[in-house]
Amino acid sequence: MGYRHLSEIVGPLQPGGHEQAAAVTRTAVTDWAVDALRGIADGIRPLRAVQHPLGFTCLPVERAGRDGVCVHLWSPRIDRATPTTSPVHAHCWELTSYALFGQLDNRVMEVGDAREGVIPWASLADGRGLYRVLDVRTQKEADELVPTVRFVHCWPGQRQAVRAGDVYSVPAGVFHATDVPADTEAATVALGRLVPGAPDYSLGPPGAGPHQVRRRLCDAHQTAAIARIILRHLTAAACPA
């Protein structure tokens, strides 16, 4: 049971939507996650976690053609990759994400074409800045980031404050950024469906050059530990002391 099963449980969501899932949905998704993660935590399932270039850890539970299901974890207890770009990116796939625990902000970003040098590089906290669009070409173990000729201004748009039991969606090709408060933990079940021809982009500083970002594969021990972190949160929530 993977993408199709979870899509039926979560149900249709308006593109870019954000809502609290029904109680029956929350129970069903949590039960699915606990069942999937137990085999990983016990070392029965031969799956390896991946450190994503954007700073979270990914457990790729299912890959089936255009569809995929991952469990994402943000945790200060797990080593994170250091991003080489801003957190703003656009997927080549439709995302539906269910929050298992913790809290995060999903921010849809406003992006408009610009001319190089109009506004100097700035962080998102500083407001509007100038960015270069990078084409992300994902390989098996690495991402190739290739600068395009496009420069854009970027500033925060709609904010979605996501809590446990919430579900939200991001259409393919829409720029967004996800932020988890420092020193906290959060996990989501991410459902992705590839959209042929949609871009996979990231925003970097104006002078960004071509470079490669490797996706570090965790070993069996690390992967099991990651699964156990998530399971402890889910079982503690189900069986409070």
C-alpha cells in the first residue's frame, strides 16, 4: 500500500490548499506510517535514508512509475546537508504532504522576472532580493545545478502554518519554501506525482555557478535510528502517559 492507498485516504485537495484532515484520515495515515516504519526500524526492510540537499532526511518508502511516497524528517539529532542555494524551489511533481507531528511553515513564494544587478543578494528575512534560477537535474546520487539565464525577484507570499494532522499541497512548478523551527522535530508523509515537462528549479545567488550536490545515503544503522525517532513520536501520541 503506497501512493494510491494514501491518496484515497487523504482525498482530493485543492491545488495549493491547506486544511486539517478528518479524524479518520489522521488515524489511517498514522497507522500506515507506523506499519511502514517498523520494518525499517527493525532492519527488515532494505531501505536507506537520504540526506536531502535542502536540509531534511528522506525515507523513500515507495517509487512506482510517476508516483512516490516518502517520509521526511527534520531533526536536530540527525546530521543535515548544508544547502548551497536558498530554500526556495519548485518541484517537477505535484506534492501532497501530511504532517505526522511537529510544526512547519510552508510559504508559497511570489517570483517575478528581473534584471541582473537591480537588487543585491538578500536573504528571505530581508524581503525582496535578486536570485538566479538554477535548473536542478537529479541523478541517482547527486543533483546537478545548472544556472539559467533567468534572474528573478522573490518575496514571501501565502503562509501556511502546518501542524500535526494538517495536509497541504504544492502544484508542480510553483515556488515555495518550507521552514521548521530550530531545535524542533517534525515529520511528514509526502506524496509526489511526476508531471512530465514540469521544471525542477532552485533559487540561488546571482553569481551562482554550475555545481553538484551529492545526496548522502545513510547506512542501515542510521536509517533504523531515523525510523525509530519518528515511531517514538507517533506511538507516544497514540499512547500518552
